[in-house]
Amino acid sequence: MTSLVARLRGDKVIWAIVFLLALISFLPVYSASTNLVYVIGKGSTLGYLVKHLGHLFLGFAIIYFIHKVPYHYFRALSIFGIPLVIILLIYTLFQGTVIGGANASRWVQIPFVGVSFQTSTLAFTVLMVYVARYLAKVSDKEYSLKDSLLELWVPVFSVLVLILPTNFSTTALIFSMVCMLIFIGHYPLKYLGVVIGMGIASLLLFLLFAKAFPDNKLFSRVNTWGNRIERFVDNKPTDDDYQIEKAKIAIASGGIYGLGPGKSVQKNFLPQSSSDFIFAIIVEEYGVIGATGIIFLYLLLFFRFIINAQKASSLFGKLLIIGLGFPIIFQALVNMAVAVELLPVTGQTLPLISSGGTSIWMTCVAIGVILSVTKKEEEVALDEEEKKKRERALQQIIDREIELNDLNEEVEEESNNPLEPVLNQ
């Protein structure tokens, strides 16, 4: 174990926080999985725990191998990755997967493995790396909106358009994070304002098409998330109110100290208790103290991202940390806000804590890339320290040689003048 830790590179605080969040997730996931076992009658609690352990084990393997890759390699990988994710999104949109009788066109089945994979999360990660690459490339150049339209915005809007019909919350998250990264990357504000206007206009046009062709399979989920937003704003009773009410009951039942591990009551009534609403189960079982601990870890992770972004020696490295790190924190805040009804139901998981393979793996990919950047800065610092040590050692050798030469010269002078001590007497 010690040798494995010694081989880890990058920010050790980030490693520790990620490990703690993963460790904390076991008890809530194990407890909340009873909803699937006893209410739905599917699987076993131990089986879900082992499955979650497998997802986390693979996730940490992903972090380890990705953080060994020099981060500048991701520049080229993002160029090849954009066409690949667009093809995957098109396939996912039209392949018509149905899970448990419900439309699940956000997922694609991996051949020969039998594992479902949400391609939008992969597209999110690749797109943020691609945007960071572009901003770093044009940082010292003069360019117009027309110049950036083809190379930057066409890939961005291609990804967004393909995700929007099935997952509005992810589309909104991606677009807001891209705009945030572009703002930090010093993209001209007047161009960004035009692009945001284009995005709003495109969304309205899409909604018009959805209203005009409500029976089209492409718009099958538009009414779902459209009604969620309308009812949330109008404060009308909805099917989602059942989930929110159960989540709020769970939070209120937790109090300061919670009911205790595994003693949640609302997990038996709350759908998606092990994924989308796991924060409510955490508060019910561990109280405000447990919830505060979770929030503290995410905030600490956020501050480590900021610190490492400031330390990064290249603009690409800074933007990578911001573009991949900030969405993790923002997604966590969205998940918590949904549980307390500050936002409508979105389907966003709690990173590294909620059950689910795709969300864990893509979060681990992002963490791996961030650690690759911090590893580079760590290696530069170690090289500088090693250089200083070599210089100090060399200077010590030179000083000893000078002292030895001076001593030899004194001995030679004394040997050349053997009577000098007598004359001095």
C-alpha cells in the first residue's frame, strides 16, 4: 500500500478528497439500495454494494492511468475526440434503447459487455478539453467571431443540439460551463453575448418544432422537461412533487445528528434514492453534521482546483483544471439544490457518491486529467529542487577544493622557507 501511494503523483489533497468521497458513498448507497430490493423487488443490497465497489475500483484505475499521461497529449486527443462523440451522440439519439419499458435514449449499450453508457457525459468531458485547447491556441492572436465560429462554436453547438432532445439539464450545464470557461479564457465579451443570444434563439426554435411535431420521437422528452420547468415556476402540483416532498421529509427527519446509518425511512418511498436523491438520504441518516461534512469536502476540492489553476505554468493547464474541475462542484450543488427544491428535478447525480457507472467514470476521467496537470507542476518543482541540490553540492565541492588548494599552497610556502619560523623567533 505504501509503495502504491508513493507512485501517486499530483496534488495529494485532491487524491485524499476523492478517496474520502468514494469511501463515504458506500454506506448511503448500501442503505438506499434497499428501495430497489424490497420495493421494486430487484437484486440484493449486497449485489448493489459490490456493483458500486466495482464502479469505484474501475474509476480509480482510470484516474491512476490518466494522471500518468502528460496533459499536453489531451490537446490532440480532443481534436480526434470531437468527431467521435458526435457520431456516438447521433447513434445514441436514434438507436431507441428502452430500459424497463421507459425511453432511455440517453444511453447506449456497450457490445459484448452488457453495460449501459451515457454518451453525453463523455461528450461533456471531451468538449471542455477541446474548448480549453482552442482558447490556449488563440490566446495571443487577434481573431473575429467569424474566425472562431467554425472551429469553436460549430463543434459546441453540434454537441448541444444532439444532447438537448433527451437531456435538457445536461445541455444547460454544458452550455453554462462552456460560457464560464470561455469568459475565463478572455474570449471577447461582445462575441460571447452574440453567441448566448444565438443559443437562446436556437432553444426557442427547437421548442417551436417540438410543439409543432409533438408525436415525433425526436421530441419525446421535450414535453417532460418543459412541463417540469413550467410547473416549477408556476408552483403547480406535479408528479415530481412526490419525489421532492419525500426528499424534504427525509431532510427534515434527519435533524442535527440524523437517524443513524441504514435507518432512513424515506429511502423506501423515494425513487432514485441511491442516485439523484442520495443527498436527502445522507441528511436523513447523518443529519446536518453529515451534510455539512459532504459540502465541506466539495468546497475544499473547489479551493484545491483554484489553487492548482493559479499554479499551472501554461494557459492550457489552467483552463483544463477550471473546465473539468468546476463542473464537478457545480453538478454537486445542483444535486443538493434539487433535494431542497431550489431547482426543478434535473437528474444530475452527486459526483463520486451517487451510484452509477457512467457518472463515476467520467468524473474520474476529469480528476485524472486535473491530476496530470498538477503532476507536471509537481515534477517541475521537484526538478527545480533537485537542480538547487546539485548546485549546492557542486558549490560545496568547489569550496573544499579551494580550501585544499589554499592549504597546499601554505604547506609549499613553509617547505620552501624552512628557516622562516626560526628567523621570526
